[in-house]
Amino acid sequence: PLFSEELGLQGIPVYADSGTGYFDTVQIRTIMALLNIIDNPMQDIPMLAVLRSPIFSFTPEELADLRTREKNRYFYENIKEIAQSEEDIASKELKDKCLYFMEYLTKWRDKCLYMPIDEFIWYLYMDTSYYGYVGAMPKGSQRQANLRILFQRAREYSKTSYKGLFNFINFITKLRKSSGDMGSAKILGENEDVVRIMSIHKSKGLEFPVVILAGAGKN
């Protein structure tokens, strides 16, 4: 995986037939964390993931200020208190971010009640500008393809008798447990002019003009 990442960053097209890694990609973890706190903001771990993400861009110092304000409460409760307080109980920058967070979280929690889950997820991509953001990163088309897979999973879910954000989160959790993991989206096929990374058990080698056998220095 590291070799594949390095080639991609250097602009060399690469194809790896991996069957894992989808749920561990940063963009999927971020969106799933966002869906979790929209469903229930009283969850500190997904809350921290969302606050530190480019969607809200809280700094480590600001998160420390939130934590030390009242250690026995959830981050959401401290954010809500700062946003609603008439007094200067936090810096202007932190209060502005808390107000911004509460405004958007309230809006998303209202919309998820009546929007189909696939439409709601695509709406989040656009409203947060996260889809465009990951597209501007290295291997952006790959990252966007991963987000589109989550959207397709939501579309499949919306065709079932189950409804609602909470049930969709459970659906994804069960999918991950039953499938183990899924490979990240493929945007290059195995027959294209690319560097192909294969396991030694799967590969033949004879059909390629050049083969590099990596890790041959090990016992």
C-alpha cells in the first residue's frame, strides 16, 4: 500500500487489486464520523474526528480549550454552551467556530429527518464542500470515487424497507463486519498502461516485459 501511494504521488498511474482498505480511508472515516454525530452528537470520538477535519478545522489548542472547560461533559455540550453564552467565556475565534458548528449541525439534523439517506449524503458532500476538497488532494479522483461508493451504498439501502440515518449507520456497521472490508474504488483497470501491484501468489509475471520482485532481501 505504501508503494502504491508513493507511485500515485509521483504521478505514475498504478493499479493494485486490493480487497481491503475502503472503510479505513480518511474520507470515508470522516463522513461516517459526521453521520454519527448528526445522528447522536453525544459521541466524543467521532466528534473529534469531525472537528479536526477540514469541514470545521478546529485546532488542537481549541480542542484543548473545549476539553478543559468541563471535563465531565461531552464536547458537544461544551460547544453548545460557548455558542449560546452571552458572556465572553471563550476567545472570539473559538466562539465563532462553535456558532458555525452549531448552525450547520442543527440544519443537518433537521434535514436528515425528511431527506432520503442517499440524497442527504450527497447533500452533505456539497454543503460541506468536502467532495471538492478531497478532489483537489493528491489522488483526488480516487478519493472522490470512494465517496461515490458510499453514496451508492446509501442508494441501495434506500430501496430496502429500513429508513433513517440510525439504521443506515447500523447497515454500514453490519456490512463492514460481514464483509470484513472492501477494496477502495478502482479508477484504473488492470489492462491499462499502469504499474500493476500484485501479490506473489496471484501474479504470473511472464506476461510482463519488466517485473520487480519486492522484499527479496528478507529470509
